Amino acid sequence: MSEPIHRRDFLKYSLGAASLLALESRSNLVTRTFGKTATNKKVLILGFDGMDPHLTNVWMSEGKLPAFKRLIGQGGFRRLGTSIPPQSPVAWSNFIAGTNPGGHGIFDFIHRDPKNYWPVFSAALTEEAKKTIRVGNWVLPIKGGEVRNLRQGKAFWQILEEHDIPAAIFKMPANYPPVPSKQKTFSGLGTPDLLGNYNSFRYYTTEPKEIKEDIGGGSVHPVYVIGNRVDSKLPGPANTFKKDRPEAEIEFKVFLDPQNPVAKVAIQDQEFILKEKEWSGWKRVRFSLIPTQSVSGICMFYLKEVRPNFKLYVSSINIDPADPALPLSTPSAYAAELEKRFGPFFTKGLPADTSALDNDILDEGEFLEQDDFVLQESKVMLDDELGRFDSGLLFYYISSTDQRQHMFWRLLDEKHPAYDAGLAAKYGKVIENIYREADSILGRAMDKIDKDTIVIVMSDHGFNPFSRSFSLNTWLKENGYHVLTNPFKLETGNLFPDTDWSRTKAFGVGLNGLYINQRGREAEGIVGDGAEKENLVREIAKKLEEFVDPKTGQRVLLKAYVAKDVYSGPFVGEAPDIVLGFNRGYRISFGSPLGKMEKNVLEDNKGKWSGDHMGAAEILTGILVANRPILAEAPALYDLTATILDVFGVEKPRDLIGKTIF
Amino acid sequence: MWTFNAAFGRIFEIIFLPFRQASPWFGMILISLLTGLLMLFIFRHTSNQEGIRKAKNKIKAHLLELRLYKDNMRVSLKAYGHILLANLKYLSYSAKPMLVMIVPVLLILIQLNLWFGYRSLDVGQEAVLKIKLEEGKNPFQIEIAIEPPAGISVETPALRIEELREIDWRLRALDKGVHTITFRWENQSFPKQVAVEQHRLSKISAVKASSSFFDQLFNPGERPLLKKLGIQSVEVVYPAPGMNLFGWHIHWLIVFFALSIIFGFGLKGFFKVEI
Amino acid sequence: MGKEKIKLDKSLMDKVRKYAEMSGYSSVEEFITHCLEKEIAKIEESDSEEEIKKKLKGLGYIS
């Protein structure tokens, strides 16, 4: 010890320490809302997917929807014109872009690839790294791949941003990946799980035989209980870093108590205990791909049964918002910010596991328990967003209204082929209850906002029963427009395996789409453009509209819309040539959208997926409620876009087709 | 052993007392500084300082030789040989202080694990409570009753796993505080503490261990279990916090070693220690 | 176009020469290129077919 410590040196050391501490708080920084000071106007929009005007009216008149009644008392209620066809990605895109599908290019959940007639997702395209190098068994990307949102046109929050008006857009459907913006946005319907799928539950059971073999939206894994232990694997995303792209997977063990109905799951470095019929809440799992690369996901475990048969359900692995492997939000750090505030939450576009209910993996009660988690999360997050809402626009989306109507319509409607009196006694009010839940969400929001805030409640389409299914491709075959290589074949698999394209004039892909096999457009097209095609389109459309269901005596389709009659804008050429508008009670069959032919054109729908909205736009309008008088007589989705711009004093761009409703 | 653990643990409680409510970085920086100083002290007093200095000078000299005679193969090779020898000598001089240092550093690490290794439970959070039996014991031959205090609920029946010699329960934290769960078995009873929503820098004993020497050495946070119980450990599985730097989570051990080495090297000139 | 050499078994190479000539290819390279392209297309197709089915099937509207 010779020299005393210099004062300056001491300062230097302590500064070092302080800056180290300052570093720690970095991740607490909150991303600033864009353009804070630009407006004192506030607009709150609540989007309840699939809320039906008729049902709303019925339950409102019975006094079951007090908040709706209160809001209507301050303004008005209208049926809201939906899109052709009334599918969510199409309808919400009408709202986002302020156009009809000809302006935004989304015509259906599923489009066809003209190169091979195959179905493709309409909303987003994942392009893998084009340049890769191979090192032994590894495939390393030199340039990263990308995910692209295929919706065209500007989103209204992008227009608002140009005028410095802040907007927070929460779980807007058809916005995956979220379009570039400085606004706070979080993607919604269309967002895949970590595997890139719409849904992929896992079901581990010692009794795999009781499940159908080919199930959609998940997989069944046979397991054995050996020494009170179950060993299995949780499959993850395809490992694109490896040759042959094997699935990444995580091993896990489940330890069972030999007497008590309780088990411990040990996966990666975590352990948790579940009683029979208990949900685990969110668990984080990490799949390692190569030594320096791993992806993080979140999933829920449900211990359905310990004995006599072991049954464990694991939900789709959602993209982890704390460390998103795929883009979920703008700014990109917003997802992690939300995770920090609320913990893990559902990021998959449609979080409810309708596939598991449809395939008897989860029963009605279990399905609802999980969807209640979705609702609960949404409510907490909405409350918080409302607390932060001080300027501009806030859009918030709820999916449960749509999902529960799809699955429980059969118990609301005694005439439905899948009606079950026993189940109806227990679950007959599920749809009514979700409307009342929507009402309470609205009520809480109304209590939280000030009186100057404009409140708009909307849905993208209504709902009706799905009692009879129509196989478009089978109909086309029976009417001679679609020809098989083997004319005696009664049914085919997916993706048109038996089609003789050299003699086929038309085919169906997607939930409402019919395409002409046009020369120069489709891979093996035979119908010439111009009069030849025009006559064919009119002929098929007429026949479709005249087609009557022999069982009911009703027309199957109210409308067969000819694309160029109903669409306008730069992308009309990409539309299906005819868009089916079904009559009430009818919908496309489950197989036809993927290029399959069922044996019969018409069949009863005995599935749990029993309510739907693929009909003519005229009979499937959504709802519009606002706390300002609505002057428009027949407002439509794109009119709301014009309304938003008008409220904030932004001039409407020329390609937007709507008019303000106020 | 418990008396030593309690007393040694007390020192850390006093050192950390002023920093308990602050970010754990403050406590970490202080303890790394103290450890760095301790390491310097040990090095200075147990190493051959003169020998180290000579060895280092020799290395420098031969490095110079290498540069000056880089075209002369013979001289270069010889210089390489000398550098190697001096290096070995240098290493042998520092071996002794390293060996001496292991003991106190290990004891410090064990204590620090109580402070930085675990995060207390949040109210509402669940955790696994795990009893591990000694070799040869079977969880089905033992009926242990568990009595949770008001701030903790036990949500599941006992889960007995023979192959792991384990009995597990799921706890849920209901209230803030350091709670004591009581286990009863035949006429015996013993406590286990559970920490809920403590300060960010808090001493948390995850494991209550058996009274064997090594178990006690590595788990100094709670009074050991009585030998005759046949229980190896009782553990509450707490979340591991990690330390946050630029938004990255880093294990506290890495932070600790990095900081104490930085402090040690930074201050070696000041204390005239040759390393 | 870059050139890469590959090794083929002699007896296989003889067959390749023979059939390339018989099927009217202008060169052995052209024949091999054509075969490989055909095989690769097959693999790529079946991969994406599986992928399409897996991805689309999670959508409740179809099965």
C-alpha cells in the first residue's frame, strides 16, 4: 500500500459501476407511442369476430346485453355490410385497406397456385433462405429467409401514421406478419404457431386406437406407462439447418403416482405437478437447432387422465412473445414489452383449439376452459391498453365469439344434424354466454373511457348454421366441367390427384372459390380467354344458382358471384372467377377446398364444426354499433375505414372506396 | 458445522444489509471487489513474488531476443525453449496461491448461491416441493404429513416416485413473507422455509439438507435435518433469476468471476502485487 | 456455368453412355442433368405436398 487512491480514480470506478447498473434497466424501456401530440381525438374500436346482428338483437331484446343497449342509446345500430365472401381474412382486409378484395388481393383463406392447382394460404408467404451452404449434415443460410404479408394496399394505421396520428392495433386479423409501421401493432388471425402451422396440438395416450387415424390440426402419440413413468417427445419446428429437415424435438418424462391422480412433468430444466384434469398454464420450451441457434415457444399441458388410461394434451406451441422466432409486432420489441407486462400469452392467430374438440381430444368443457384462458388474457390486456389510451385510435380484437359459434351452433339449433339433447342441456347456452361476455367487455371499456371518445363496436360477418355440405368439385365433375382420368372413380384424395386437366374446364379451391382452367393462366389451361371463358362462367354461375337440394327443396346457393361484376381495383385478375354465396344452412364440404372430391355432392354435416359464415354476403352481415348517430343506411366494412380517416381529419386516398358513416 | 454455517452466513448478511432493496448489481459489485481484494491478499502472501517477477522478466527478455534475432533460427529456437521454461516456472509459482485460494473462494461461492442463485416466489406463483429420501428408502413406506402455514397452500396430494426416491407436492404462494412449512412423520417434525416476494437481494435457502458433512457444506442456509429421519434433502424449486446486462440474462457465477478478476487485476498495481 | 466433377462407378458410367446415346441425348451431361432434375423435382413436390396438408389442416374450416 503506497499511494493513496486518487479521487479522480475513485470517481472513475464508481462511474463504471453506475453505468453498469444503468445498462440493466435498458430492457425496461418502453417503446414510445408514435406521434403522441398530434391529435386530441380518440377512437376506440372493439372487433368481435363473427358477432351476428340477429342474435345480438334477440338477446338484447331479452335484456341480456345491457352495455350494447346503452351504447346504442348514445348512437345507433346497423347491420354492417361484409365482404364477398364473408370470410374473416377477406372481411378484415376490406376494413384494413378500405377497399373490396379487388383492392387488397385477399379473396379467400386459401388461394390456388396457378403453377400446379394446389391450395396455398392467401395471407402470408414464407420464403426460406435461398442461399445456403452445406457443411456435413448442416445447412447454413447465407441470406435469411423472410415472411411476407400478401395483403396489398395501405393499412389505415399506416395512413394515420403519415399524418402523425397514433394508433395501437391489437391482434388485427389478416395482419401477419404485421405490415411495417411505427405504430404499436400486434398480429392476429393468420399468425402461425412455432411450427408454422395453423394448429398442431399433441396428444399422448396409452389408448391411441380410440382416436381417428387421420386428424387435422394435431397428432396422436401412443405412449406406454412403464414403472409409473411415461417417456415421450414434444416435436418442434422442422430444423432447416439440417439436411432432410428433421423435426427438432424435446424429450420429456411424466412421473405418475401409483395411487393418487397426480403426475409430474419434467421437461428441459423445469418440473411441474398436475392433478388429473388440470391445466399447467404457460410453459416455455426451447428447441435447439444448431449450437448457436434455438427457438423459443410457449405451450400448455393438460393432464386429461392418469388412470386407467394415461392421456396428456399439449397445446400448439405458440411463438414466444418474449423472444419471437417470427415477426409478431411493430415495433419488433413491442411483443417482448407486452410479455414483460403480462407474462406469456397466446400469440397464435386463432388460439382456441377447435381441432382438438372436433377430433374428440378435448371435450366441450375442456375446450371452453382453454378458450376461457384466451378470453381472460384478452380482458387483462384490453384493460391495460385502455389505461394507456390517451390519444388517437385503439383497435382491439376478440376471437372467442367466432370460435364458439363455429363449435356450439349444433347445440343451439334442434334441427342441426349434430344436435345432441344431453350436450345441449349443458352447453346450449355457450353462444348466448359469449355474447354476454362480449357485452361485459364492452361495458368495462365504456366505464374506462371518457365521454369524448368515439366508440365503435363491429364484427366482420354474421353467423348461420352449417347443416349441409356441398362438394363443389364433385358437382363440377357430375356436371361435366371437371374430368377424371378414371371416369369410374367416385371419390379422390386432396390436391386433384386424378384430374385429367386436358379435359377439365373448372375446379374449386378454397372455401368459396371456383376457377376456370384458363389457357395461359393455369398450368394446363384449356379454356380460352375472352368470350369462351365469359360464356362458360355465366353458364356455370347460372347452373349453380339453380341447383336445388333434393332433401330440403331449397337452393344451395343464393348467389354465384362473378368476380368481375363484384370486385374493383388492381387485383381483380387474381380473384377466383366465381365466388360461391351459399344459402342459409349450407357450406362447402370439408374436402373440396383442398381439391378433393367427396362421393356425394350434398351431405349432412354431423361434425362439431357446426356454425359457419360462407354464405351470400347479403345474409351474413356483421354488426355496427357506435356512440354517435350513424347516418349511413347500409354501411359496409370499407366505410369504417373512410370514417376513421374522416374523424381524424385525414383526406381519404383515392383508391379507398368507402364513405364516412357519421 | 451448522454453527460455522450460521456464523459465516452472518458475515454475508451484514455485508449485503445496505443493498437488500437495491438492484442485485450493487451487492454483486461489492462482494466481487471484496473477493478480488482477498484474492490479491492471498496471492501476495502465499506466492513467491520475487520468483514470479524474475520469471516474467525472463519471458520478456526472451521475447525481445526473438524479435531481434528473428532471422537466426538457432537463437530463435533457443529463445522459444527459454520462454517455455520460464512459463512453466511462472505457473509453478502461482500454483500454490491458487490452491490456497480454492478454499475461501469455494466457501464464498456457496454463500453467494443463497443470495444470487434463486428468486423468491411471487404471490400466486406455484413451485414444486421435493423430499428426497436416502439410498434404500422407499417413499411408500413413509407417511409424511405436511402442514402449510397461512401464506402457502399445498395443492396436490403427495406424488411418490419410487425410482427417484422422491415425494413431491405442488405449493402455491398466497402471501408475502418467509413462511415455515412443518412436516410431521411419526413423532418427529421438522420445518422448511419458503420465501415469497422478498427483496431482490435476499438470502433464500432452497435446500434443507441432511447432516452429512458435504450436504451441510453445500447447503448452509438452513439447519440440517436429523440423521435418523432418513431424508437426504427437502427442496423448494425456486426460479433461477440470472443477472440482467443489456437485456441479456447471465448466470451470476460468470458475473462474479468476471468482476472479481477485473477488480483483482485492476488493483494489483495499486497493492503492488505481482501476478 | 461452373464445372464440377463427379465420380461414377465404371460399369454405371458405361450404361449411362449407352442409354444416353440410345435415347437420343446429345451428350452424357445432358442425360445426367435431365435425370437429376427429374428426381429432384419429385422429391421437392412430395415434400411440399406433405407440408401443405399439414399446414392447411389446422384450419378448422377444412379437414
